[in-house]
Amino acid sequence: MPSKIGEKLAKIVTCKVAYDRQALDLYSVDASSYIVRPSAIAFPENEKDVMKIVRFALRNKTSVTPRGAGTGLVGGSLGTGIILDMRHFDKIKVGRRFVQAGSGVSKGILDDTLRRHNRFLGPNPSIGPFCTIGGMIGTNASGSHSLKYGSTADNLIQVKMVTSKGSIVTLPKKNNTTKKILAIVKPQMQRQFPRVSKNSCGYRIDKIRSGNDLHKIMAGSEGTLGIITSAMLKTFDLPKQSILTIISYKSLKGAVIDVPKILKLGPSAVEIIDHNIIKHITAKTPNSTKCLLFVEFDDNISKKKAKVKDVSSGKIIFSTTRYDQIMQWWTFRNSALSYSLKSISRQETVSSLIEDATVPVHRLPLLLDLVEYLTSRYPMRVITYGHVGNGNLHIRPILKKKDAHLIKKIALEFFSGVISIGGTITGEHGDGLARSEFVKLQYGDEVYSIFKKIKQFFDPTNTFNPGKIISN
Ligand SMILES: Cc1cc2nc3c(=O)[nH]c(=O)nc-3n(C[C@H](O)[C@H](O)[C@H](O)COP(=O)(O)OP(=O)(O)OC[C@H]3O[C@@H](n4cnc5c(N)ncnc54)[C@H](O)[C@@H]3O)c2cc1C
């Protein structure tokens, strides 16, 4: 049956609106395991279309959920109302040290464009070219090079967006509204945020120190505060040369204990994959290998190469400055999620609830102790990989399908443990449908009530992506 909302919307906008069964099926899913059927999908071509659609949603009491490429892992781009596919917001303007990009610009096209200017964007999610700028801002995405170049929040200079009233605003902006938001965002609240180098849980009010930072509230806001149409982001000079060193360890603990020492050398990336992933890669590793560290430097490479050997207790199995070889190894690392899915039997299931914890790097051994404790208590095994240099491990619990009901209990214990060791329950993938109900557990009542005020301020009618971040 055609959607009434879709039919009505199609009459008032000139852009494409889809509400046939196939389209609704397609947009019911993203890269998570959730399924939520929308009422209609709109493909706005300009800001006026977005403004019209938002005003339509207000009048018709339906919701609006912006969507980039749908590669999010927590159901952030799924909703029951109107899905806004932002693909037509695809303009790129390259500046000397920044880039202005439409929210629908795909990361791959942006990378190619910037490369021609000898520049690159710092945050590089392992999904590679397939995500969009809007989705990266929406989740405060990061990647292997965020260790040196920061998350999306750290690289955001300006954001243009459509507000819940259906008007356009560019942040940061010095006006009365800014003063009101600064009054809600109490600076002393920053103490209640985990001291980690990346965090995608809740609203990042800790990044707002003055009115000049106001746009950073959009990083990690998951489409709940406004529809981003374009953004200005920092760019960096492409490194002249890089060196990638692969180190084999007999245990995960041994590897994470080395990480703080390696960080002192100033690497551009330190990543980890465990034996579940290693068994799928084509490179040869010693039989005793339980995990591999990927350590990359993109400056002073000859000096740093020698020093890695001094500080590491593992066995260096490969080191290269050859671009094609470096890319090959990064492909192994970036395929970790699909390799982990290959490591699961038909009787097993993998959770999307626990998969993105981030702790202060020197506390990584405590995070592994926590996992060991949980695997001894519950019938589960784990697959581990991730951005270990940032303390961000994608620990994926694998349970037999018959034990899947235990996951909520395990998650509660895991999240409580992560928080007690000073970490965040999500370093880069966000809250979405998976973790929004745990945002209060992360920050406590006081900070959560500030988050509610932020939501109320930006979106008093709860039109934008309801149920994400603020769940009650
Ligand atoms: C194999 C794999 C590897 C991954 N590796 C990483 C990684 O290394 N690091 C990482 O951070 N993430 C990673 N991800 C997760 C995901 O790729 C990133 O979060 C990515 O930035 C999402 O972009 P997207 O365009 O697909 O966004 P979507 O999934 O479409 O949306 C994500 C969120 O952003 C919001 N959003 C989208 N567009 C807008 C807009 N215009 N205005 C406001 N809000 C908007 C959506 O509502 C949603 O809440 C990975 C995913 C996969 C499948």
C-alpha cells in the first residue's frame, strides 16, 4: 500500500520522493542489524527542498531522519517517518587548508579531489570511500589516522544546517542563540566526560568552550539536532613518505602494554587485529601469533623505525615504505569487520550492542581483564580489533543463537566496567538504536538532563531522528 505521507509529500516538493515497497525495504536497513520501515524517502536537491520537507513534517507530525550512505553500525539512519537521502548535496570546494563539502559528498570522491591538491582529510573510517561527510559528522567518525589527526569533531570548522523550524543557520554564530546554548552547556560538566581521545556517546558539549566552538555540537549528534547541508573541515598536507611496521605478539595483553611506549614516538596510526582476523589474511605470520600491531609513522621515518624496535616486546615481522605494500596491509586491517563475520558459525550470532568501547590507553589492560572476566562468566567468545592507539577496541562478543538473550545483561556489566575504568561505551560509531538507552548510564542524571535541554532547544517538537541519543 502506498504511504500516505509519501503521496502528500510528493505533491508539495519538486524533488524525487519514493514510497514504493522496494524503496521502503531498501531504506529499512543500514550496516547494523536493525530493521525499521520508513514512511517515505525524499531526495532533496537543495536547501529549499530540505526546508520544505522539515516544515511538512512539522505540520504532519512525522519525523525526519537524515541519511548519508547508510554505513552506520548502530541503526542511526533508520526511522519510521521521512528519510532524507542527502546524495544531491555533493559540491566540493577546496581551500588552502580546508575543504567545504556538501553533506552528501562521499568520502572516496573527496579523497580523490583532495589528493589532486596534495591534501587529505584526517578522520578515515575503515569503511573507506563509502561513507559521506554528513554521516561522518553525524557519528563523529574517526579512523586509524585519527590518532594523529583527530576525530571529525576536531576537524570541523563550520556547519551549515536546516533547523527544526525549517530555516537555515551556519554555526558558529555570534548572537543571542549562542548565548542561550552556552548557558545550557555548563563548562564544569566537562569534568564528567571520560578522558579519552575519542568519544561518540551523547552530545559532545565538552568540546564547546566558547561560542566559537558551537558547531561542534553537531559532531556525533546523529541527525537529532538539525539537517547538515554542508560543512567546512580542516585538511592536511599529504605526507611525503610513510613507514608501516607489523609486529606480532603472543598475547593481546602484551601488545596493549606496549602501546603507550609506542605512542611516545608520535605514530600516525597504531591498530590491532586478533587471531580471528589474522587467519583470513594472506600474509604469513609466525605460528605463535595471537595478534598483530600495525604501527605507522608519516614523519621522521628512519629515526622512528629504529626506535619502535627498542620499545616493542613483540616480533617485527614486516616493515615497508612501499605505498602498494602499505595499502595492502591497510586493506587487511580495514577488512576486519567482514573477516570477523566470516569467523562466525551458523549457530552463532554477533552483537551490535558492544563493539566500540574506548578507554584511556594506559588502562587497556584493565579493559582486557574485564573481557576475560565476562567470557569466564558467560557462554561467549570475543573477536577483537580496532584503533588501539586511541584506546578504542572493537570487541565483538559472539554467542550461540540460543544464548542471544544474555546480551543485554552482558552489555550492562560491560558498559558499567568500561565507565568505571574511565572509558566511553562508544568511541566512534555512536549511540543509535543500539546504545541510546545507555547514554544516561555513561554520564549520569545531571549531564543527561543537559543533553535533554540541548535537544529541546534545537528540536522542541522531537522531529529530527527521534529516539536516538535521547531515549526517554
Ligand atoms: C566495515 C565498516 C567499517 C567501519 N569503520 C569505521 C571506522 O573505522 N570509524 C568510524 O568512525 N566508523 C566506522 N564505520 C561506521 C560508519 O562507516 C561511519 O559512522 C560513517 O561515518 C557513517 O557514514 P554514512 O554516510 O554511512 O552515515 P549514515 O549511516 O547514513 O548515518 C550515520 C548517522 O549520521 C546522521 N546523518 C547522516 N547525514 C546527516 C546529515 N546530512 N545531517 C545530520 N545528520 C546526518 C544519520 O542520521 C545517522 O544518525 C564502519 C562501518 C562499516 C560497515
